[in-house]
Amino acid sequence: MSVYEWARQELRQSLDTAQEVGFDPGLSLRALLSAVVQQSKVVRSAEDLADELRFLAENLDEGQDYGFMRP
């Protein structure tokens, strides 16, 4: 199991638990994201973390074509 597979599994379990206690899925994800960002600031520079978050935000559209990609 890769660390990314582990993270997806942990996220799914957390969301299942949140749903069991009646939390809204969207709000639960926002809260988890906020907690991850806060914890990440402990082990990463703010600039490094901001760069990664910016990259993730700019690449949310999985169907978007990029100029460097070939058909």
C-alpha cells in the first residue's frame, strides 16, 4: 500500500465517521482540509505549502488540456 492509498483509506474512514454522527460531507471535507493545512505548517514552510495548494487548485479540472500535452 502506498502512502497515497493509505491517505485515501483514512479519509474515507473519517468521512464515514463524520456521516455517522450527522456532519455534512462538504463541511467535513473543509474541516479536514483545514486541519491538514494547519498540521502541514508544522513540518513545511509556508511558501512550500502555498505552492502545493496553488498547484492543486490550478489543476482541479481533470478534463483540461495543457499546452505541453500531445493529443
